[in-house]
Amino acid sequence: MTVILHAENVNFLYGEQHAVRDADLTLNRGEVAAIMGSSGSGKSSLLYCLAGVLPPASGTVTFDGMVLSSLPDVELSALRRERIGFVFQYGELLDELTAEENAALPLRLAGVPKDRAHAAAARILARLGLGDLLRRRASKLSGGQRQRIAVARALVHQPDVVFADEPTGALDSSNASTVLEEFLRLAKEQDTAVVIVTHDPQVAAKADTQYMMVDGVLAQSVTA
Ligand SMILES: Nc1ncnc2c1ncn2[C@@H]1O[C@H](COP(=O)(O)OP(=O)(O)OP(=O)(O)O)[C@@H](O)[C@H]1O
Ligand SMILES: [Mg+2]
């Protein structure tokens, strides 16, 4: 097994608030890791550090042999754009773009021609149940539909790792499990590793590795 991501002694603070304490995590290529934990325990903060969105106060995050904090800004942005996917807890789509345009963005930014990028986006959106809404603007879609577009966008460029922060929090439980199953299937097909934050023990049980976060401390749990 090849390690794609390795975090060691990661600490993150918001002022006095110690959000992540000495977190260690190793992720292999294609592995699915689930992180559970109550609200405010530091899950989103940890994901931001692992994905290079926010720099940790101390500790190291190594992505495919590269220490994120040692990369120049342009290289870190390129790495995040090309090799990482992120589903933010609150969607973060571009309202004026259509479903298809939003999902195709990572490919367009990588210089893939519009036709090919849109075709790839449409294929994933269809698998997530949005095949009929490709040309609808994001501002005219429901919360759950927007989340599915965010999932498609995080996978469309076949990244090495996708970080998903409660990616189905806005969906009802039956739709949530359908979308999650499809999400994990798509990730497996393209050998994308997944770090998913979830409150659902059934989702966590489907992961290869389970973690629990309590007051900023991350621990691997034996049972889901
Ligand atoms: N922008 C911020 N400024 C200051 N403190 C923050 C900020 N964001 C989060 N925190 C604090 O950091 C801690 C960890 O927050 P974080 O968002 O990582 O938790 P979480 O586990 O993702 O919670 P949730 O399940 O509610 O999304 C919390 O105590 C929170 O209040
Ligand atoms: Mg959160």
C-alpha cells in the first residue's frame, strides 16, 4: 500500500481556541477514512489543515512526499486544484453558473476543453441523480441538490484525495445513503482516497478506517 497523505502532530488554533491537538493520520491511496465527533470537536478545522486550506500552527502534513508548509503558494494552489477535491460543509458553489459548469470547474481550470469537461461533469452528475438539472443555475437548486453538485465537482478531475465535510448533511436519510454509496463507488473506481466527516455511524461503518474526534483530539476507533 502506498501512503498518499501523512499528518503528524498537527495543531490548529483560532486565537485561544485550540481546535486541533497533536493530530496524526495516515491515508493510503484509495483508502476511505471516516471522522466522527460532536459539533465543535475540530473536524472541519482538521480537514482544512489536511487539505492545505489553512496552515497548521505546528506539525506537518505530507502529501505524496511533499510537505505542504514547505511549498511555495503557487505550487500549493496547483496541488490543491489538481490533486485534491474538497466538499465544503456549506456547499460553496458559484451561484451564477449552472450545475454542469460548477461541476466541470476543476477540469476547466486545468485547461480541459469545454466539451470534454462538461461531458465528464454530466456523467458524474447523472450518477448522483442530477441528470435532468445540468443546465439549471446553482442559485435555483435546493440545498441537497447543491451538495450533490459539490460532490461531483470534488471528484470530476480524478484527484488523489477528496475531503468531504458532511457532504450529505442537507439530504434526507434515504437520499443521503444513495448519494454516499455512489460517491464512494465513484471514488473507488478512480482510486481516489476519501476523508469523510459524518455523523452517521452507518456511513462510518462503510469506511476502511474510522476516527473519532473529541475536543480537538483525533483517535482511531476500533469499532465504527
Ligand atoms: N472562524 C472561527 N473563529 C474562531 N473559532 C472558531 C472558528 N471556527 C471554528 N471555531 C472553533 O473551533 C472549534 C472547532 O471548530 P470546527 O468547525 O472545526 O468543529 P466541527 O467539529 O467541524 O463542528 P461541526 O460538527 O459543528 O461542523 C470550535 O470550538 C469552534 O467554536
Ligand atoms: Mg464542521
